[in-house]
Amino acid sequence: MNAPTSMGMAGRFGGAFGRVLQRRGSSSAPSLDLTHNIILYVEGVTVSFDGFRALNDLSLYVAPGELRCIIGPNGAGKTTMMDVITGKTRPDTGSVWFGQTLDLLTLGEPEIAQAGIGRKFQKPTVFSEHSVFENLELAMAGDKSVWKMLFARLTPEQLTRIDEVLETIGLKDHRSARAGSLSHGQKQWLEIGMLLMQDPALLLVDEPVAGMTPQETERTAELLTSLAGKHSVVVVEHDMNFVRSIARTVTVLHQGSVLAEGTIDEVQNDPKVIEVYLGEPRC
Amino acid sequence: MSTAAEPAAPRPAFKPAPPTPYQVMMREDRPSGVFLTVLAIVTLLVPILHLAVPEGHVLHLSGYTVTLIGKYMCYALLAVAVDLIWGYCGILSLGHTAFFALGGYAMGMYLMRQIGTRGVYGDPVLPDFMVFLNWKELPWFWHGMDVFPFAMLMVLFAPGLLAGVFGWLAFRSRVTGVYLSIITQALTYALLLAFFRNEMGFGGNNGLTDFKDLLGFDLKHPETRIVLFMATAVALGAGYFTCRAIVRSRFGRVVQAIRDAESRARFIGYRVENYKLWLFTFSAMLAGVAGALYVPQVGIINPGEFAPINSIEVVIWVAVGGRGTLYGAVVGAIMVNYAKTVMTDALPDAWLYVLGALFVVVTLFLPRGVVGLLPDLKHKLQTLRQRRARAIST
């Protein structure tokens, strides 16, 4: 894990320029530099809330196209880590880079989203008063400035894209239904659909299968697996069966830092992990 | 010779005329269509009933009534402005009459400068209250206010600037909910206190009054009254139409998304503070226009217009009418103000209790306001009709 660190240092020279490009750029993923085959650097990040260390010198690297699962007991810092990456929480120390050139700690939530990081929340949050179609329309990648939106019209390509995503998430028949009237599982799917519309280079997915039926869980697993490759996907999940079904690399968080990393079997047989998870089933 | 593969191409098909924009609106958004139609009829009918029908005739509208309807329209425009930010973006401003009053003051300043030598002191430049205060020259912000286009620019600029600066500070710091409401309340109260002071140069507690004419037309003439009335109607119609266009654009959908899930909108990539700022500033300018049309019709603007209670009343109009629907705001403003006119005449002491009770009742039982009742009624009527049809058929 040392190599990516030094590469990260090298990448920082492009930081200022990258930011300039980022400000001017209007497409969804401007100037994302993947020359060192790492899309996300989280290095030495510490976050404290009133003395409690939610993240403690956390370092994590994600490769382009990777599907990474993050597990850990409650309070391990999984959600805080996502908050840091998406700009909601600022760390006390450490650095977070998106590709070689984008310093995420200098950007706000909308800029980070525009740079190509999408996030799905633990509790499904969709725009409940809008229709399913409108939810997808709003999430669509592109220039999201005030003036553009005042006069925005959907192009035929964009319409096709929305229909494709409706098909993918199985909500074609609910196209004009109010999003608030959907079932819990359908809301989860809609939120995933919104991520797809955003077309981010990196997807952060927080507990995607919570409250889903086994069939829905299976379809979610298929979808996430199919997304990996084109996108990098980071999934936080408690459901070990689900993790087993999708993960190639698993990172175990404990008390705000990485406890173990490897394949699911390696991790499950790791004595440290067993100790932390003692008493929890199937681990 | 036609085969199945060429479906009746040469046949002269009956092509219905494309629907006019009016037809489209009546089909897609009937309440708005009805409102704009009624507004147009009123705008054309009132001048006839006031000017052409002789006094004493049953159908004659008195000058008082014309001005009253004009006033209601100003209130309706203000209510639309408040509904735009509260109903659609969830920003509950309890200080929107501050923008209304600023627009009013800008118009008042113009009207003051039009008085000229006809004032009590006959000073060609200084308004009466400045002479009375022994001021020797016009304060800097009164310069240019005698030029109508400049004054009208100020009607938009003064509320817009205040809303822009206030909104920039508040939205950037992510002040929302009750905290924002309280700050807006404080804002209008601070302005109330400031405008009460003589040194501010806005006429102190007397405000600006004793207006003579507007663009050379005597404000007391029936024709002037009618022109002001029609200008107000046009402003209301145009304001309504613009707001409708805004909320139906994708910008409008983003704004409603911000209302329902602000952080989600941020994580999708919308700069929430920019959206709020634009909408808030636009709404403030609209309120300013309403204030500017209000002042020449009532003949006075004083610091009392900044009173926090006024802003709260506007919120009640919108709540009663139905927030989140622009026509609901109009209906609410007109209904509550009509009730106020009748009540304060009949039972002046009871009005505030009635207003309070109205707010409580609407909050508890009519979350969608009066206009929210209509679809329910329609539904009930339909089921009734169906039941009757079934009863007849059996």
C-alpha cells in the first residue's frame, strides 16, 4: 500500500491546474486523471466529533473499475468515510484525491458530484413529490447551473437514456408515479437509477439492500456487478451473503481505520476480524 | 392500390387545428387558465363599469371599489411572490413585506418629487418633510428619483439588492427552517425601526404621502385610477405567468426537489444556494413591484408597512389559499382580504382573533388550503353521480 501513496504525492502537482479545469468544465467528469490506475485516494484521514474519533488515520485506495465492499461493525466509520469523500464532512487531517488532480477537500458537495462521484444514502432519499421520471431527469449528468435549468429541454437522446434506466431498474410501469408512493425496495432502486443517470466515475453505495426482498437483493447484486468495470463502485453493507455474492476485495473498518483487506475468504479467516466480529453470525 | 404496408398515405386525412396556447393551458393547468381568464374579464369590465356606467346606476362601480380591487391585486401579487419561495422552495420568509415596502418607498419617492412647488412649503426640490426638518439639500439617494424610468428601476433594484445580499449570506451559511424565518422577521423589524427615524430621510413615521400626480396625470382622476388598476392587473397576470413558467421549468423542478430533500439535491450536483438565491431575489423583486403599484392607489407609504405582523398575514393568505399552487395564493389573498374588509367594518376588534383562528383551522384541517378542497369536492360529486347513475339503471 506504499506505492499509491507516493503516486498520490506526484499527482498533486497537477492539483491547482486540475481545479481550474474543473471550475470551467461543464461535463460530468472533467479532467479525471487516472494515469496511476487509482481513482480514489483516502490518505491518513482523521475525523473527530467532540473528542470521539470517527475516523482514525484511515487510508484507502480504490482502482478504476473496481467493486469494493466495505464492512465493519456499527460505529466503524463507514458512513463518516462517505461523508468525507462527498464533501459533507471536512476531516481534521489527511487528504482525499479523486484521480491524480482533484483535491476533494477543496470542493463542495455539488462540485464533487459534478466531478463524477455519486452517492446513494443508507435511507433511500428520493424526491418524493416528483414522479419517477422527473427524479431521473433531475439526476441526469450535465451542466446544472441556474440559467441552463431555466430553459432546459430534454433531447431525444436524453429521453432514450431515461427510458433505458427505467428499464434497468424495473420501474418502467411506474414512470409517472409519485416517487413518494413507491415501496421501500422500489425507492432503493430509483435511487440507484438516479446514480446511473448521474453516470459517475465512482459510485458510493451505502447499504443498498437494506429492506429488500431476497429477489430484489439478487437483482441489486447483478446490477452492481455489471456496473463495475465501467465505473468504480464502493459498497458499504452489513449483509454478509450479499457481500460474498458481489465482492472481489473487501475492506474491514474498525474504530475508524482499516483492520484488514483482501478477498472475502481471507478477511473472514483473519483472526483480528474474527475477534472484532465475535458473536456476530457468519463471520 | 394501397397495401397494408402503406397505410392510407394519400387519403386527405382530417387534421384538427393545433391547439392554441390557451387551449393547452386550459387542458393541462385548468385553474391557471381559469384565473387568467377571470383576471382578463375583470380588467376589461371594471373600467367600463366605472367610467361608462353613469353614477347612481346599479352597475356603477365606485372609485373606492376600483381602488379596493386594485389593492387586492397588489396583495395577490405579493402572495404569489411568497408562495413561490415558500410553497415551492420551502423558504418561509416572515419578512416579505420588507421588499413590498421597499418597492413602495421607491415609488413614493418618485411621487414625492413630482409634487414640486405644490407642497405646503412650496420648495421646488425638497419634499415638505425635509423643509420641516430644516434640511438644506436633497440626500444623495433621492437624486434621480424624479425620473420615472430610474425610479421604476429602483423599485426592482432596492428589494433585489437587499434580498440578494441577505440571501447570499443566509443561504451560503445554510441557514434554513425556523432560523431563516426568524432572521427574515428580524430584518423587516430592523427596517421598520430604521424607517421610523427622521434622519433616515424617508419621512420618519409619517412616511411619504400627499401625492399629486404620476407621469403628469392627476392621481385623483377616475381615468388615472383606472389606468393604475389596469397596470396592476397586467402586473399580476404577467407576474403569475412568469412564476408559472418558472415552476414548470426544470429549474422549478430542481427548486421543489430542494424543498423536499435538500442534501440529496446537493449530492446530485446542484448548487442549492444559487438556486435559492435566484428564486429569493426574484420573489423579492416581485414583491417590490406589488408595493410600487400599491402606493399610488392607497396614497401613502409609511414604516408601518414593515411591521412583522404584515408579513405573517401574507403567509396566512397563502396558507389559507393553498401553498404550492400559485392560484391558491391568489385565492387566499383575495378571500382573506375581502373578509378583512368586511370584518374590520362590522366587528373591528374581532378581526385578529378571526385571522388567528383561520390560520389554526387551515393548518389543522386544510393542509392544502381552500383550493385543495376543490379536487376533493369534484371526487365526491363524481362518486355521487356514479351512484345515482347506478341507482337509475337498476
